[in-house]
Amino acid sequence: MSIHNSHNTPFLYAVAFATGCGIGTYGNLAPGISRWLLPCVVVLCLLNITFQLFSNKSHYGVSLATTLVTAVLLGLTAYDLRNPMHREDNYIRHIPRNTLTPFIAEVKSEPQRTPKRLKTTVEITAILHSDSLKATVGKAVVYFDTLATWVAPGVRVMAVGEFQPLPDTVGTEQFHYRQYMQRKGVMSQCFTSGIEPVQSSATTTVRIRRWRNALAGVVNSSHLSPERRGIVKALVLGEREAPDEITKAEFRAACLSHLLCVSGLHVGIVALLVALLLRPLGANLHSRILKGVAELAAVWLFVIMTGAAPSTLRAGTMLSFIIVGRLVTNRMETLSALGLSALTLLMIRPTMIADIGFQLSYAAVTGIAVFYKPIHDLVEVRRIGDVTGYIGEKLTQRQRRRRRLKWLCRRIAADGLELLWKSTVLTIVAQVCVMPLTLYYFHQLSPWFLVANVLIVPFTGLLLGSIMVMMATSGWAWGWLAMTDVVNWELGVVCDVTRWVAALPGAMVEEVEFSLPMLAVAMLTLTAAAVWVRARTGRINL
């Protein structure tokens, strides 16, 4: 089939482009490769156009292969051109060694407390070089005094410190810390001897932070316990440090720690809640447009509310392409929208391919897009509540009421079973698809992940919705108290189930050996299974 008629080609292009970005990132290729790659790309494009114009339709497979090779080379080119490490104005190329260097930076992440200092990631925007400020790019990990509590994302600071290489490895597992951070654009660490704010007008980031601080104040004013207030802040404000260590350990043991880190799951739940609320509007064109705009607005409002962290920005971009794709045309598949979103993100920052969150997000959503429907359709749960057997019977009014009540009970049971089946399939597919990456990076496995996620993940949507309503009614005393009680009860259910699962025998298996070759075999197996499933369902167009 012609590649122009294939609905999967954007996803294939994205995979090829990501492959090029991955080769450049993990291969640590030298700067300047784009100088000879760009001519190769131009030649391949011209050959591909010529081939499509003058060849017959039976050779489109060769044309597709040529196009994918071109996408790989474009990924390598983007890696070279967009990588801050390869830029001449990277601060690391201009700082003197073993000396204190004055610099100006913009804080990019929430400060984390270490035993002696506070730690944050900053973008070095300028350094003092030869008695003049020189504009620079590049990130660094900065350690500063614990008294500088005013440091927050979006704040510009002036500091003096000595830039040092990052530690090569950290932890008992000898994690390659320096290599991992450099792939994220962080080049060094700096221990400051002085830090002060730079006077500037309030930026958008600062305004967002003030709004989030106001929302945090609303949560703090509730009568929830400190433990549960921490969970609420983690769910809706993205404050990872808010839950206490005991809560984090319980969620980790129950394989539910992803609930405390705002990600694509939470953004997707918000979009789903809006879609369910607007479902009565119908499916005509105007209703579809209204629902699409409302979903986009809710998604990006939630992204801003949670601090616009990289994980939520990635999820917001991904869902935006899916929502707009379905809004523009009903034929656009989820895989195509995923491909377009991945291409957009990787063009902006090709080294994002090495980000663990990026890999986990796209592995989970791709697996759901491929495997969810075929597995879900294996069991027809909704037939339990079928009412067709009652049509045409001559019944008394009393018998009709009994039949209606019986049908209603069966329908409720069918809907409950359908929701349980959907949650089970969704959990299995997502966990299986990310399990190879989880084992490779974290070497941990929770045998009870299915029990915990099936019980809690569907409930999380109700919890998130209740928290949103609670915060929206903060100015109405009666509604505020009522919704706080509802949220408190829901959090109690979540905490009780989490503790129960965490207390089960063998809840967390640690130090699981999983090497890079094993990861490659597992991912190739999943890819082969995906191709087979798409071919069996008649939805692959290669």
C-alpha cells in the first residue's frame, strides 16, 4: 500500500527519528556531524521524490524504507544542532577551572534539601568573562545555603561559585550519574559561596508559582491530616516532596508510587473527567468542537497547576495531539497522534530520548494504543445486562416493575464488571509494556501490581475530581467542609488499600538482575507482538 495512504506512517517516522536521536545521544557522537549529514538528507529526499514520480506503485516499500532512513539521519542532525553540549556558547566552554566564577542563572526546578545544603537545577544564562557578562546556555546543579528559602522555579539569581564535574557514579548500584545528567543537558555542579536574587519583572513562571502557592494554602487550611495533605499536594500540585517518607515507602511497595508523581496518567484522567461531564452534549460537530476545546483547556490548566514539570508538559503535548487529531478527523489513529507529539518534542530537545520518563510514557501509551482493544474485546462483559429477552412478552404491571428492577440491577452489575475489566486490561497492558524498562532502570518488581492498580487507579479519577471540586468551593464554607469530608474518606480508602497491599508477602522484590541485552530482547518481543496484533486486526498499513 502507498505510504501516503497509511495511517501509521507518522508513528513510523517518529520511531525512525527517535532512533536517530537515540544513536546520537547514547553514542555520544562528536559535534559537527550535521555538516555532512545534511547533504546526505537532501540527496536522499531528491532520490525519494524521483523514485515516487517515475516508479510503479509496487515499489512503494522501497520508497518507505528510504524515507525512514532519511528520518533517522534527520534525528542525528537534530541531535547535533539542538544539543546544548555542542553549542559554542555553552557556559562550560568559557568558565575558568579551579576558580570562583560569578554567574547569572534562572532556577528550573524545586529546591531539594540535602544533609547540609539545598540543591536545584538552573539554566546558566550569563557568566562574568574578562570583566564583562557573556550570554551562555547550559544547565548546572547548584548547591546553596539552606537560608536562601526564597529560591524557587522562575527566579533569576546571581551567585558566585566553583563549577566542578558531576560525580561519575552514585549509589550502591553504581548508577552512571554524570552520563545520565549530561544527556539531560546538565554539565556540571556548583557549590555557591553567595547567592542573591536578580531584580526583574514578574515572569509567567513566577506568576504560576504564586498561584500554586495560593492553592497550596487552600490545601493547608483544610482539616486533613498532614499525611493526606501531602498526598493531595502531590496529586494536584505536583509537589513530590510533600508526602512523608512512610507514605512514599508504602506506595512504592504497593507499586503505586506513580500516583504520587504527576504524569500522563493524571493528565489523562483530567481529560477523561471533562469528556464524561460533557458526554450528554452528543456527537455532532459543534459538540465535538466544544468538548475538544474544553478538554484542551482542562489539560493545560492542570499542567500549569502542577508546575509545568517536564513529565506533565510531555503528557499535555501528547494528549493535545490526540484530542486535536480526533477533532479534525475521525480517521486519525492514536498512534499517528503519538508519532506527531514525539516528533515535536524530539525536534525541540533530541536528548529527551534518554529521559526515563519520556521512555516510560511513550512505551505505556503505545502499548495501550496497540494491545488494549484486542485484549478487551476477548470478553463481552456488557452482554450480561442485555434486555432484549424481555421484549414482546405480555406482562402485568407488577411483573414489568420486577423485570425493570431486575434488568437495572443486572445493568449496574454489567457496568461495574465492564469498568473492572477495562481497568484490569489497562493496568496489565501498561505495566507489561513498561516492565522491561522498569526492571532495567530500577531493578525492582512488585508481584502485586495488578491488585493494587486495579483497585486504586479507577478510584483515582474520582479522587482527583473530588479534590478539584474541594479547591473550587474553598470560598463557600458549607461546600468546602462537605467536600473536604468526601476527600478525606476517599484518601482513607486509598491509604488503607495501599497499606494492605504493601503488607502482603513479597510485596517488593528488589535487586532484580536485568541487563541491557535482556532489555533489547524484551522490547523486540513486544514490538513483534505489536506488529502481529496490528496485522491480525487488519489495521497495519505497511
